[in-house]
Amino acid sequence: MIEFAERMSRLGTESAFEVLARAKALEAQGKEIVHLEIGEPDFDTPDNIREAAVKAIWDGYTHYGPAHGLPELREAIARVVSKDKGIDVSPDEVVVTPGAKPIMFFAMLALVNEGDEVIYPNPGFPIYESVIEFLGAKAVPLKLEEQREFCFDAAELAKLVSPRTKMIIINSPQNPTGGVLSKEDLEAIADVARKNNIWVLSDEVYSKILYEGEHISIAALPGMREHTIILDGYSKTYAMTGWRLGYGIMPKELAAALTQLQINATSCTSSFTQVAGIEGITGDQSAAIRMVEEFKRRRDVIVDGLNRIPGIKCLKPKGAFYVFPNIEELGMTSAELSDLLLNEAGVAVLPGTAFGKYGEGYLRLSYANSVENIRKALDRIEKVVAKVKK
């Protein structure tokens, strides 16, 4: 029997991949499954990006590149982000990584000591809590309230701050709820961060998948550039999950530290993927815009359908491509209902508790699937719920 390092016992996972594996096993047995569990756009990567990658391979971009990313990509990111977010970004404040997760991991590895505290949204992306605890820090959950459209009370945030608080993680638009932090919310967070000299890790991977209003980065607020790490990537906006291309924006000194961690962990990000990334962020955006328009159409279908089912209530998310319906009236736990839907209805969803303890009483459904399949799933869910309520 292998004796693992103690820290491995503190490492969590993403339940979406576990549910996906169970769903695939049922499909192998001949059962039809509607997949609403995985957080992945069902669109192909836009043609102009794929063509840029193929050309890059033939042009010889198949070797090591700089650990912090190709200069031309970092320049493009700095230029576009400066314009989109209203902040002044230089290329040496950009670190390109294979996917966005390394920014989260490296930033905490560089800044958070054992025994420090990190405040994170709950329900929220499960890897936040996983990495915090893996590093021997204390994960401090900040509850997101449905009555506040899955935002939080600034007074509650202030109560959670202690002398050991090193970082606050925010995610807007948010996974799993689709909630969006208002400018007032961000100003309250910024006030806490500035007063207490706390870092903010701002996960903005869904910033382009927004249906109402305009995305605001906390880094654009007064005095927050030196306190903020922006985490972003290509997976969601450009349907590039398998390409593994992400980036972070942070003060130069921290960027140098993350580059050192990247050298030790992955060496660098694939060069031809980065060339495709230049095309993605600077080229034709019409495919990405059409994808968001289609997601909005699907959002309306799934929210209306869920709210027609007795015992289920669902807020209309403002961003991302998830709904987080309340199922408390059904008298079942989130895990019980998600298991029932998979095994009895052939609908793969995630229990709210996959995103933390405050997710109990909810399910997460991804509407990264066709309207036809969403309607099929809604019909099946309604039939299962009708039996539960008898």
C-alpha cells in the first residue's frame, strides 16, 4: 500500500468529472443521457483560431517558449485587457499558463503561508477550497445568498476578516450560480482589501459571457491594481477547454514569482497554442458573440422550464452558462435528487454540495447543450419530480 504525503488527504476534486464518468458508464450500457453536468461550451473553437494554430505548427512554433509566455501574446493581452477593463496593463504584468487554474495555484503558492486564511465564495468553484487546504491554509467560506441573487453582504465579509487573512477570492460572473457582483459589491470588497492589505484573486474567466450590464473588474477601482490578481483564460470565451490556455495579470514582482513557479512546474505553455491565442483575443470576435447570444436563448428556456416545475425555483443568472435552482421544497438532499435524475431520468446534473456546504438545497445545471436537449431534460426532470412530490 502506498503511503502518500499527508497533504494529499487535503486535496479535493471536481465532482463534474466524477458525474461525467458515471454518466458515460450508463451510456456504455445503452442508456441515453442528457449532459447538463460539465462546464464546457458545446461549440467548436472558432475557425480563425484553429487555422491560426495549424499555421503556427507549420511555421515552427513547436519548441519551448519563454516561461511567462510569448512576447507577442503578452503584448496582445496587455493591449486588449487595458482597453476592455479600463486599466493600464504592461506585458511584464502578464503571465501565460496552460489553462487558468495554474494562476490560482501559483498565486496562492507564492503568497499564502500555512496557517494563513483565505476567504472564498461558497457555493463556489471547488478548486478554490481544495488548493487553500492543500497548502495548509484555512479556507474561510463566504456564503452566497439566493435572496441577494447569490451575492453576499459586505458586512459579512468584514466579519470574516482576521489578522491572518491573506487573500479574498471573487468570481464574477460566478460558477455555479451565474451571479454577478455589482459595482457596489466590488467597492465594498476593495475597501476591505485596501484597509487590511489583503490580496484579491479575481476569477474573471466568464467575464465575456454576460447577458445584462457591463463587466467591471475590481482591478479598475482606485488603489486596487497593487492588490489584485486577475485570472482569465480562453476555455469559456472561445470554446477552447482542451487547448489549455490561460493567463494572469498582476504586479510585476508577483509576475516574476509566478514565472519562477511555472519554470519549476510546466516550463512553459505550448507555443502554437499561444499563437492561436493571439488570433483569439485580437481577431474576429463574431463567433464568440454568437455563442453568448445562443447561451442567453438557452438560459431563458431552462429558467422558464424549471420554474414551471412544482417544487423548483430558479433565479435567472446574469452571466456564465449555469443555473442553480432551489430544490428545498422537494424534501430531498441535493445528492439524492442528482443521483435520482441520473439513474431514473438519464439527466446528468451536479448537486449543489459539489460547490461547498452552502450549496445544499440546490442543483447546478449547465446549459451548454442544445435547446432540444434542454427541453428533453426538463420533461424528464418534471416527471421525476412529480413522483417525488406524490
